[in-house]
Amino acid sequence: FPRHEKATIVLGAAVDDLFKMRDFPLAIKTGHRLLAEYPDADAAIRRGTWMVVAHASYEIEQFHEAELAYIETLRLTAQNDSSREKLVDNLAASVYKQGEQARAKEEYKVAVNHFLRIAQLAPASKIRPAAEYDAAAVLIQIMELDQAAGVLLSFRKNYPGHELQHDVTKKIAFVYKELERFIPAAQEFERVAVEAKDEELIREAMLTAAELYEKA
């Protein structure tokens, strides 16, 4: 092997070993060293290094760094590679975690932005529906109701049969009521009643629908 190829192989093995030893900060540092010093290294070595950097960054909750590393990993991953689906989900998870961190710090608009970014970065991710539901919940919390309605209606359209659909109906009903869009709100409360199994909830929803029709 040429000298630089030997160096990349040795460093790549060191990165893998450090990750297995759970020395995540040193695995990240060594990985970045390899990538910076040997930008023309074999694509398989660069892909493996970026993957370790991504996984290690996620483990120590450096989710922005994990996102960037997963993007690089995917860039070096063939479209038909069997690992691609899992990597896409990992990318989405790193963005979702940034949303959770922002929400915990009460940076609500930042949180919404992260939750909704998943649709562009990882549209096929399994995490996307939950992220968009959480975005809508945060928007309702900060009373950005028009945007919340848009997110919720998109959820209804994009994920028919999803387990959160009933909760989405209740949220749409609430949002329309708060916006004083009485006819659509009444129709949504009727839908709540149709979807509900609890007799008390059915009665309450039908009563609310009737009151809203009267207001309209």
C-alpha cells in the first residue's frame, strides 16, 4: 500500500476501536483528523469515519454535529444500500432531538423549525409523523393557530390510518374553535364524536358541535 493508504487504514481502525470502547469524544476527534488530513482517502473509509462521527456525536448529545455527519454519510452511501433507510432515520432522529432540546429551553419557534425540517431532510423517515405532530402541539401552545391548522391538515392528508389521527382531529377542532371558524369547528367536533369510543367524549363533542352551529 502507498504510505497514505496505510495511514488511513490505521486511523480508520483506530476510529472504529475508539467507538467500540465508547470513547466517543476521542473517536470524533480522531475521525475529524482522518477526514481533514486525508480528504482523498478511499470512499469506504471516509464513509465509515463519517458514520462513526455521526453515531458518537449522537451518543454524547451533540445532535447538530450528528446531523451534519449523517448527511455526509448518506452522501457517500449508494441509493440501493441496505443501510440507507436506517441512516435516514438516524438523521431524522438527530434533527428531532434538536427540536426537543429547543422545546426544553422554551425556544418554541426554533423547536417547530427543527420538527418541520425533517420533511425536507428525511421525508421517508419513520420519525417524521411524530415530529410534525409535535410541531403542531408546540404551535398550539404558543397560539400560532393558523400555522398549527396547516400542519395538522397536512398530517391528516399525509398519514391516513396513523394512530395519532384521532388526536389530530381533536386538535383541529380546538384550533378552529379558537379561530372562531365555527362551521369547520363544528364539523370537526362531529368527526371527533364519530371517531371516539368513549360515550362521555361522544356526548361532549356532539354538544360542542351543536353550540358551534348555533353560534354560526
